[in-house]
Amino acid sequence: MTRSGDMTLAAPAGSILSVVAGSRAYGLETGESDVDRRGVFVTPTARFWRLDKPPDHVEGPRPEQFSWEVERFCVLGLDGNPAALECLWSPLVELVTPPGERLLAIRRAFLSHRAERAFAGSADRQFRRLRPDDPPRPGGGDARRWKMAMHMIRLLLGASFLARHGEPLVCVRAHRDRLLAVRRGETPWPEVLEWRGRLLAELSEPAGRPGSALPERPDRTAVEEFLIEVRRSAL
């Protein structure tokens, strides 16, 4: 984990956590990859007393940078939202303050079988957007859809790892060569479908199977206590 005080000038006001996300966190970056950043900020509590509520997310100030207000982030995390959970498990932390440290310390409170289903659900939406009855053309002529296929597999890898090990798999560098081959359209579509099928078979086992590493529900109480503490400190 890296921490840099210089990031305070390049993150939204009130930021408590800023991480590198996307391809660089996944270990799938290429020479053309942007630097995606995700983060969490705290709005002063008094701003919620007005009729016009503050935003629950902001973009910038850097390109490809997106941050959630802490309450919105907590709601998403409890729902198992993959982007929110990947923010908590990114190996590339650029800014973390004491409240951000406390958020990272309770990150396992967000995990449950709901998160596993959310990762698998995101993968399924990617699959349907791919129009599987009209698969992408081999080679580089259908780049956008091959990229979607790569991320479909990445999300299924994350769901499987989450079910077996009890935490999200953000860095998939161990699968980098195979995943980038899918992105380049070099992997035959039947092989992509076979890989998808194997991962879905792993996920089709009962949620309460012996050795399951996830609780049935997230620890909402721990997350709510964290949020209350943050709101009190922002008065």
C-alpha cells in the first residue's frame, strides 16, 4: 500500500480514500491504458441540514477520477457493488486519512453472499450486452465487445475467488496473458464460453457449502457505527 500526502491537491475536498482502479489495479494495463481513480469523501454534516442536499458523488479533478460521498459508498458496499468493493481492496492506495484507515479496517464488514451475487450479476450483464447469439468477430475488428468479454471473465473470476477465499480478487495478473488474449480477440469464442461455463459451475454450488468463506449477510451494524462516527467528526 502506498500513501501520498501530495494527493490532497488532486482529490475532492474531504477525501478520506483515493485509489487507482481499473486496468492498472487489475494488472491488465497496456501502453494505452488510462489511470482510473476511485475514492471516498466526507461532506460536512451541516450541509445535510439544508433542503438542497449535497451530491453523493463527484467526478475529477483528475481525468478518469470518480469519488463517492461516504454514505453512498457504504450503501453500495453493503449491496456488494463490485466497484465499491474493489476500491476497498485496490493494491494501489494513493491517499488515505485516519477515517479512511478506519474504513479499510472494517472492509470485511461489507462482504456477504450478496457480494458474490453482485459480481456474478455484473458478469451476466456484460455477457448479455455481448449479444452471445452474434459473437464478436475474431481479431481486432470487434475490440469493444472483446474487451467486454474479458471483463465478463474477470468478474466471474472475482466472484469465484470471493466465494472460496472471502475477499474480492482485484489484481488478476496471474490470468493476465489469457485475459489479454481474449481482449485482443485471439481466443476462439467457444473457448471463452467454456471458461465462462467452468466459472459458473463453481458458483452454482450451494451458498452454504462446507468451507464457504462468506457470511450470509454483511455486518450492517459495524458499517453504520463507522458512518455515525464519521458524521459526528464532520460536525
